[in-house]
Amino acid sequence: MNPSTSPSALEQVTAALRSPFANPRLVGDVLVTSALTLIACAEVVVSRLGSVPVLVAAVMATAPHVGRHIVPRQTVALTLLGALGLGLAGFRPDNLPIAVYVSGLLSFYTLLRMMSRRAAWLLTGCVTLVMAAAGLLLFARRGVDGMLSLVMESEGTWFLLMLTAVVGTAFLADTRRSRTEIREVRADNLESLREQAAMAERARIAREMHDIVAHSVSMIAVQAETAPYTLGDLDDRTKQEFAEIATSARTTLTEMRRLLGVLRADVTTAPETAPQPGLARLPELLEQYEGEADLDVVGEAAPVPQAVDVSAYRIVQEALTNARVHARGARVSIELTYRPGLLVLRIADDGPGPSGDTSNGHGLVGMRERALALGGWFQAGPGPSGGFLIQAGLPLE
């Protein structure tokens, strides 16, 4: 997100207060904060240092935890102030309420997660140096002879444990950050692959549309050029109009080929001289399928535009390829339904069905692009009785 457009901390807090239950993470923070605050207050009450100011310090050291995902820096600062207040009241590191330690480490972890890797480790190094300096001062106060005894005492043990906890929290935050970055990179790569697949299929569709339209335009050019010789006596104006029609048709073909050259730069397709397949070749396609496949035609067959004819064949071809790859040996049923102004394709198999998100397949992307390019519709997903079901509607008008 662009920093200039990201919401401020105040805006985030205001939004959270307006709809606190709309954010499950905020609800979890409220519950954890309540538990930590109650535990800290209970520990203060049962201690011999319990008083109203000490309770306020305990609340300050734990209550800010509720905002650790919104204002992490302020949360850590308030927690440290609360812990400092408890220390001034007489609490030593070894008898400080455990809830204060938990609140501080969780807030510190959240702050590190929201920082960059370099800044997070820089902050961790500063905290470690400060703690190490405090430990050295404590050792210096005891003298060299008392250093070993200090380590063995509870105060020294707590110091070493907290130092370890701080470094461990930094490593945990860094590991979590790395996993998040890996997931984001994978998501970006997957999205890029989807876009490339869609662009490749659009280029292939454009190539096939070129073959279809080019034939018609070429016929227009040929008929316009031969008309003056086949129609007999024509005046000069009529001959000029036929010549202009032929010229326009030739220019259109040139522009189409130029545009196609841009679209198919990274696409490998059949040579331009290869005829485009259609529904008439479906029986031949089914014979090539390794498993059992059957074809049913419902309704009275109607004239099919060449663009629809080619796209319908390609959709069935890709569906059979998917069945061969993901449900090898499965039985495939293909149904062509002719409705008024619409050809409906239904390809179903009895395989294991989809294993995950059905939107990830590049073949499905291509089939969807073909259907939408013709103004139709496309659906893919688990079948009502298991297996995988592909349906598409292609307009005939």
C-alpha cells in the first residue's frame, strides 16, 4: 500500500471503535488483553507491594496490548513505562508479574513483524545491547567475585531468560516475515502466470479469428476484382467503386496480419495454411482420447458461425486434455445442446474431481477467454455426482 494513502493510526483506531466485531484479530486482542490485565492485577494484589499506584502501573503495562496491531510503537512504549513503574514500586525482574512479560514480548513481536527486516534487527540489536549493558552494570556492582553467584540467583536467571526471549522473538518474527514474503511472491507469480495464459489464449483466439475473417475478406477482394469482367458492360464509376472495394479489402487484410503479428509474438500455433477444426471433427478428437468418451447431441442442429465452431471444438479439446491429465482413464461425457440462438457445451467426467482452486488452471483460463470473447458464459467445478464438470454457452447469432 502506498504510504501516502494508507490510513493513519487515529483513523484505524476510530474504525476499530465503530465496528469492533468486524475485525476478528481485534476481538482476539481484546480477549487476550483482558486476560493479561486481570492476571497482572491479581499478581499485584497478592504481593506485599499492592497499592492503587502499583495497580495503575500494572494496567499500563498490559492494557495497551489491545492496540498492538494498530499502534505497535505506542503499545511497546506504554508497556515499558508500566513495567518501569512496577520496578520503581519495588518489583524485581524475577517477581515482576508474568503477564507483563507476556504483554511486552507479544507487543515487541508485533512491532518487529510490521518493520522492515533491517529495521527489525537493528531494533533487536539496540535492545540487546541495552540489556547487556544493564547486566554488566549489575555485575560490576557485585564485583568479580559475586558474578557467578548473581547468575545462579533468580534475578540473574531471569535476566538471561529475558535476553534469550528477546532474541528468540526477533528470530520468530523474521521467520514469519520470510514465510509471508514467500507467499506473496508465489501469489504474484501465480497471478503473472494467469495473465500470461490469458494473453496467450487471446492471441491464439485472434489467430483463429484472423483465419476465419481473412477468408471472407479475401473472397470480397477477389469478387470485387473480377466483377468488372464477369458482369459485362459497367460504367467507369461502377468499375472504380469495385476497385475501391478490392483495395479496401486488401488493406484490411494487411492490417489484420500486422495486428496478428503483435498478438502472437509469444504464441505457437498451427501454420496459417492449416484449416481450423470444428464440431465436425469431434468424433476424430474423441477417438484420440485414451479413456471412454461419448458424444450426445440434443436438439435440432442449427447453422454454427465459424468462430463458434472453432471455439466449441477448442473447449472440448481442452476439456479432454484436462481429463487426461487430472483424471486419467476417467469416462468423459460430452453433450451439445442446440437452443434458440445458443449452443451449450457440457463436458463431465467421473474422475476424482477438483483438488483445489479451479480458477488456477491455465486450460480453464483459455476456455473461459474463448467463451467470453464470443459474448457467452463459462462455468467449471465439481459435478453434482462427483468428477469435474465444464459448461459453456456460445451465442449462435
